[in-house]
Amino acid sequence: MGTLFSDIGDFFAYLFNQLSTMRIVDFIDIALVSILFFYVFIFIRERRAGKLAVGVLLLLLAVMVSELANMRSLSFILSNIVQVGMVALIVIFQPELRSMLEKMGGNSVKGISRLSESRDDAKKTELIDELCEACQSLSDSRTGALIAIEGGTKLGDEIRSGVIVNADVSRYLIGNIFFNKAPLHDGAMIIRDGRVHACGCFLPLSENHEIIKELGTRHRAAIGLSEVSDAFVIVVSEETGMISVARNGRLSRNFDKYSLREQLKQLYELDVKKTKNPVKKIQGKMAQKNPDKQKRSGKGDADGDK
């Protein structure tokens, strides 16, 4: 027993001695490496790189085994595959790497879109109300819509593909733009600094093959933009009138103007009454009002080629 306590004492003495010799630069070094591993973990977890990472680890394990077993031919082949494979990985995951670097270097660390500091809470609330009422009206009339609220990542490429409007956000303006006979209704509306900046914009489509097939092009474009930026994207389905929100590559569905207002208040950092699961709450309301409609909506809401 005395030997055990002596070993424990020696261990802590050694640990204290090592910590006492560490410099401030060493702590900064450890923190930076931890942040780097954190972003790599997030990158692998949220994308299709998970299985590929396992394959890379198995390949490295095979290289080590071949070298230890002195298998010269196999070791030579695998070593060259690893050298070429690192460059191939960068080429294959170029879009994902670009997205990660854009989010790391964005102006908003939390990935939250903000209005300019000169706007007070009353103007933010007015903007939110106009957006929610417009989306609810579009949902009731089953008019398709795609609205992107710009965050820290600038959407200059997408804006250049559309028409500059630069107008105040209004439920009537949004309704007119997405009217199915209007010339700009097929594209996306981009809101920048609390104003309708551009309309008729083309957004990048998501290349995620795990997205359900029933989702139309509008939803894929919303998910695609949220994958490469911190934009907050609202989609109104033309088929079912369902309101959805895309953020960080994920699509949440079954919103109404009340639950959408809560999400926008969080986005603009206003006081918000938190609900446990606003999406689930809306699903329950829809089921009570029209159970047959709820069953049909479970099949998806394809928007065709719009």
C-alpha cells in the first residue's frame, strides 16, 4: 500500500514539475491545436466525410502493418497512394473546405445574421412582423417563395445573378414579387441589412444525396445556400404551403408565423419566449385541424422545377 501511495505521489510530483516548466506560449499552442481538432471533428461529423475518414485511418493502419511486416512491395504501393491521396482529398472536398473556411473567417462567430447597429429593436420587430405576415399569406395561398437573410458571409455572387431592388421589407412587396405571374418569382429574394436587396437570384443547390427525393428545387437551393454560408433561408412550398427554414445545412419544417417569429427574434437577438419544440407544436395543430392534410404532407412537398 505504501508503494502505491508513493507511486501516486511521484506521478503528481512529475505532473506538477511539467506544468511548472510550461510557458504561456505552450498553453496557447495547446488551445490552438484543440480548436483545430474541434473544427476537424465538426467538419467530419456534419458532412459525408465520416466514412471517408474511417477509410483513411484503415489505409494508414495498412501502411504501418506493411512496414512492420517488412512487406516491401505492398508498403511501396500504399505509401504512394497515401501521398497522392492527400492531394485528392483536397480536390474532392474543395466545396466543403471552402465552406468551413468561410464560416471560420466570417464576421459573425455564432453564424447569426445581424442588422446594422444603428437599427433599434422597434425596427427589427417591424421587419420580423412584415416577414412573418408575408410568409403566412404566401402559405395560405400556396404561393412558392424563397427568402434568404444574409449573415456574416456576404452573398455577392448570388446577388449578382439577380436584380437589385433595395427596398424596405413589406408584406405587399414580397407578395407581389412571388406572385406566380411575376417575372422574378422563380428566383430567391436576398435581404441585406434589413432591406430587400435583390430578387430573382440563383442559389447553389445542395449536393447532399441524403436529402429526401420529395423535396423540390427551392428546398435544395435553401439547403445548399445554408451549407456554404450562415444565411437564414425561408422556404414556402408551392405544393403544400408549408413554411420551412434552412440553417447550417439543415432543414426544419412545419412553421407558421408564430414559430417563425420566434426563430427570427433569436436571429436578431431580441427577447424571445422559448418553446420546447415549436415545430412539433405546429405539427400537432395541423393534425387537429385537418388530419388528412397532415397525412398527405408527410409524403413531402415537391416543388417541381421551381
